Amino acid sequence: MSDVTPLASELRLAVHRLTRRLRQQTSTDGLTLTQTSALAVIWREGPLSAGDLAAREQVRPPSITRVLAALESLGLVAREDNPRDGRQVVVRITPKGRQQMDNYVRERELWLTEQLSDFEPAEQEVLRKAAALLDRLAAR
């Protein structure tokens, strides 16, 4: 088996740089990265309990409680009774939160589309394959 340590280092740096560039392309409207990330999870996955969101975000429940309080005060999420368990509350994204996430993603994808259009078709195909591999890596 070959030593993949250099590849791991290159990949980590490349992903970090791309993530940083993508963050620079959009306004977070004053949200922290943690708040933006939590809002994105609710946007993608639908209503979640605070505990489920904390687990997905890999933070402690008190931390996610503060994040949700901030998002709720901005009108981006709302709490509602859990239809499966009336003792529990779930958090759902509001129309305002959905609009903010739609804009956030659209701005990032527009920038990335513009950058990718400068690549040759063969390079775009390599990136298409790499995206599938990165998705598989992230799912582990």
C-alpha cells in the first residue's frame, strides 16, 4: 500500500482554500459560521429537534440552544410541537430563513460556475469525478 499522507495534506489544503473562497463570495448577513451551518442543516433536512441538530453539527446541546435562540430572534427559524411526540419541540426554517439560504447558495454556485467555465472540458470531467469521490469521503 502506498503512502497517502502527502495526498491527505494536499487534499486538506485544497478543500480548506476552496471553502474559504466560497465563504468570501457570499454575505452571511451577520450570522456566524455556526449559525449559518445550523440553518443550512435545517434547510436541507427539514424540521429537527435541538438534540438531533446538535448531533449533526457535532456540538453540545447548550451550544445549539444558543445558536437556535439567535436564529429564532432573527426570524430565520421557528419552534413547533413535534407531531410524533407532543412533549418535544422541533425547529423548522421560516420563509425568511429559506430565502436567505436560497440566496446564499445561489451566490456561491454562481461564483463557482463562473470559475469552472474557465476550465477545459477534460478538467471539468476530472472535477466531476473528484466531486463524487469527495462526497463519498465526506460520508465516511
